[in-house]
Amino acid sequence: MANLKDIRDRIKSVKSLQKVTKAMKMVATAKMRRAQERMEEARPYENRLSAVIQHLLPDVDRGLLELLDIRDLNRVGYVVVSSDKGMAGSFNTNVLKKAQIEIDAIGKDKVDVFCIGKKARDHFNRRNYNIISSHIDFWNDLKFRDAMSIGEGIMSHFTQKHVDEIHVVYNEFVNMAVQTVESEKFLPLTYDSEKSYNVGRLYEPNKNDIIKTLIPKHLNIQMWKFLLESYASEQAARMVAMENATDNAQEMIKDLTLEFNKARQAAITTEMLEIVSGAEALQSE
């Protein structure tokens, strides 16, 4: 059994760590609420714009835009959205695992990787994947221009025909306790009959001009959505992880306190036995 000083030092150390995890939980909660508000504000616009695009795609010539060009699949691009920091439970592990499984199924020599976040960059860099670009240190001041900058580089890689398809793997925010890893095809845009519907709309000036204007905006909004969903999911995952860590620290403090009391009682009992034994020895003499 450890001595009293060691146990007392461990209790002090765990209490200090508990203060840190509790503070991190409060910070993550505040960030998550702001991120959730921004994400929920962007969702209706993105959904409506997607519906308009889906309605227009069947009636336009794909030759109008290189972003609509469907090619034979020889090389694929993958955008992996992770975080810069850890201590968020399985947030990064899940998205990196799914991305690596999909990339390995195609063949790492046939895939170009775009890493968003330090965790994705470090993960694929250590494993010698073909990383085209990485974007880090922007999450704390996330702006729409970040999504535009990232999206422009990815779209340019596609239009220059370096890859024939681009997929995005990210965490989608469901609620504070649940985040799901999603893999979506980003380029080229395709027609989904289940999402399209005919409502007899009239478009001015014409569908072709509207498509040329809306598609780049739509793709930037899509990238913005991926970033917002991932950031909200990261903060929610960190909040839950820090709450669990705080609770575990409290349980550890209880166990250590019980161990400390047992050790102290044992020490007191030993001292009393020594005193009684000494007294009896003196009396017998």
C-alpha cells in the first residue's frame, strides 16, 4: 500500500487535472453553441440552393462547365476534414479511419488527398499518402472566405483534370451527443432523381446562365457546410469527452480518498499496537 504522502500527492494532482477538464468542457460548450447557431443558419440556404441545382441539372448541357464534366474514373481526390487539436474523443479517429478505408479500397497511388486540419495532415503524411494541400490554424477564426479559398484550390484541381472525382469525408453534426461520419461526392455534380422534382418553374434569363452562376456559389456553400458541420461536431465531441474526463476524475478522487483513509487508519492502528506492546513490555519488566 502506498504511503500517505504519495496518495495525498495523487489526490492533489487529480484535482488539478479535474479543474482543467472542467474548464475545457465549459469552453467547448460555449464554442459549440456558437458553431451550432452558424451551422443551423447555413443549412436552410444550402438545402434550398441544392434543390434548385438538382432541378436544373437534368435540363442543361454538361459541357457548359468543367465542374459538371463526368469522366472515366482513373484518379480520385479526397478531402478529409479533421481538427487541429485532440482531446475530442473519437472525433478524429472515426473520420480518419473511414477516409483511409475508402482511399485504400481505391489504391493510395490513385488518390490525391486534401487535408483540412492538423490531425488529417499528420495522419496521412506519416503514411506517405499523396497530399496535395493542407489547411490548418484557421478554425478559431473560421470565416466564409476560408471555405472559398479551400474550395477554389479543390475545384481548380478538378478542372485541370488532375482527378476525375472528388469526395469529402467529414463529421456531420446530429446533436450534442451524436456526430456521424459522412462521405459525399463533391465533384462532379450529378443528378439525383430522388431529390429532384418538377414544379413547372420559369427561369430568367435562362437555365444555362443560371447554372454558370450558381454552380461555383453552390460548391463554395457546400464547402462552408462541411467546415461548419465539422467544427460544431468537434466542439460537441470535446465537450462530451471533457465531461466524461471530469466525472472519471471525481470517481478517482473518491477511490484515492478511500485508499488514503484506509492507509491512515492502518497507520494509526499500527502505532496504537506499538504503544500498547511497549507498555505491556514495560509492565512485564
